[in-house]
Amino acid sequence: MADQRLVRGARTRHKIARHGVDVASLEGLNGLSIGRLAADLELSKSGIQTLFKTKENLQLAVAESAREEFIKAVVRPAQNAQPGIARLRALTERWISYIEAPLFAGGCFWAASLPDFDSRPGKVRDALLFHRRTWLALLAGELHRAVDTGEIAQLDMDLTLFQIDAVLNAANTALRLGESDAASKVRRAVDGLLVPPH
Amino acid sequence: MADQRLVRGARTRHKIARHGVDVASLEGLNGLSIGRLAADLELSKSGIQTLFKTKENLQLAVAESAREEFIKAVVRPAQNAQPGIARLRALTERWISYIEAPLFAGGCFWAASLPDFDSRPGKVRDALLFHRRTWLALLAGELHRAVDTGEIAQLDMDLTLFQIDAVLNAANTALRLGESDAASKVRRAVDGLLVPPH
């Protein structure tokens, strides 16, 4: 009986956190309230409070849920592509689908949540930053590989990563604002950054 | 007496809206509450309510205040530079100062506010978009001039604007997160986009 309760609790936690990602992608992680989640999911506020204890715990569970979904939708499928440029392109294509489809109701979860937390040190900001850094490290790995195997010319790694990250985030904003050619701009911008070796 | 009251009302409105920009740059325009403004400025909530009537009116006044400050700090000083590349660089340098100084407590007001409103049609979103479009049109004007006078080679105007806007916004996020080399990256990225004519 106790085991079944634990399983049910874990499922409910998971469902709440996943819905929290959708709300946060629209309103920012700080716009997320237990009251809103309770109303949307027809649960009691006290039930949600029992499961997560604090608002910070809820925000951390939501950030973790976003990360799991992102890995499933963007990172893992791209691993089927050859390392280097092919995989870098697969990652950016999957990222474009992630915001075009979109995976979360309001587009990119981190683009919506980072502005609320970038000035607010703490565990939530750390969790959001951890995602940002592992994502950039993933792109960096494929770029390094592409340079090492001679697929592309030497490049300023930090600057190129900054520019790829910048156009991906700009495309998220543009798509949210109905500027439908953003995906094509990302592709052209990334193409322009990857110069063939002499 | 009635005139003095009007003047005093206008001054208070201005002060509230300007402080609202600082709060919104930290929390997003949607995180702005009359209660918070009243507490910060030691005014009564009912007084603020009388001046702005609705939350939407308050948000519009805050967006307008942000725009005025931005024009004073970024747009107008750059008009002293020669039209074309010199003025484009002056605009991006002023923009960098705008987020480095920063002019508003939490960095770029629009970067903090657009994610809250990009999915929410209405007057506030229109005001935020108006700013975005006039800013991009301003940069476009200088780029066109630079191409027409042969300062730089022909370029894909929409794509270049998208990329300049993208790196400026990325620098705002990076600076908020303590990545202090963001300004240098913006400069190098913009330099890379402006190719001398053959």
C-alpha cells in the first residue's frame, strides 16, 4: 500500500512538473504559482504543497522536467548523426523543431525563465545555468571534432558558440512574434559561421 | 491650484513609470505590481491606481518611459557619428553601455519583458514590438547607407539585422550571468558581418 502511494505520488509529481514547464515557457518560471497549477490540473493546492514543500523545490522539479524533455527531443535523436558538422546540424535542426512545433506551450523554457533568474543567485539559477552550459559544451564538442577532422577551418570557438546560441534564441523570440522566416535565418547564419578549410 | 495638481500628478506618474522600468528589467513587465511600486516609492496603492487606472495603462506608461530613456542614452548620442558604419558602430557601442552600465537595474527592459508578452496579443505587446521594429529599422538605415556609399559589400539585410539583434540580446543575457567578455564578442561578431567591398 505504501509502495503504491509512493508510485502514485511520483506520477503526480511528474505530471505537475511537466505542466509547470508549459506554464513557465509562457509566463517565466517565476510566474509559476501553486494555485495556477492546482486549477489547471484540478488538484488541491495543499496536495501540491505536500508533494513539493517549497516553491523553490517546485521550480527545480520543473527545470529538471524541462531538461529531460529537451534531452529526449533534441539531444538524443541527434546522436544518430555522424559526429562533427552533421551532428551539429542535427542538433540545430532539432532545436528549431523544438521551438517550431513547439515542445513546450510558450516556446523555449530557458529563454522564458532565464530573464527572471539571471539577477537572482540560488539553486534555480544554478539549474538553469547548468542546462545552458551543458548545451553549449555539447555544441562545442561537435565544433572541435569538425575542426580536428578538417571538416571546417579553424575558428574562434567561444565566439562561434556565442553566435550560434544567439541566433537560436533570437529565432525563439522571432517565432513567438510570428516572424516565420526565423528558422531559415538560423540555418543561413550557422552556414555562414562554418567555413570550409582552405 | 488645479494646474499645480496636474503638474504634480504628471511628475509622480513619471517617477512611478521610471521606477517601473527598473523593476520590469529585473522581473519582467508582468512581474510589475502596483503594490510593489507603492512599497518601493512610499506611495499609497490607491494613489497609484488613481493615476494609472488599469494595470495595462501602468505597463504602457512603463514601456513608454523605457523607450524615452533608451532614445536618450542610445539613439540620440549616436546621431553625432557619421551616417553609415560609424553610426552603426556608435549605436552598438551605446547599446553595449546601456546593458553594461546598466541604464536599468536588471539590464535590457525589452529582453526581460518580451518573453512575458510574446504570446499575449494586446496593446502592451504592440508597444514592445513597436520599439523592437523601430530599433531594427534604425540599424537597417545605417546598413543601407553603408552599402550604398560602398563602405561595405552588399549583404543579406534581413539576415544581418537578425544576427546583430541576436548578439546584442545574447550579450545582455551573458552579462547578467556574469560572463564579462560578452561586449568583446559583440564587437567581433558585428565586425565579422561587415565585409569590405571587393
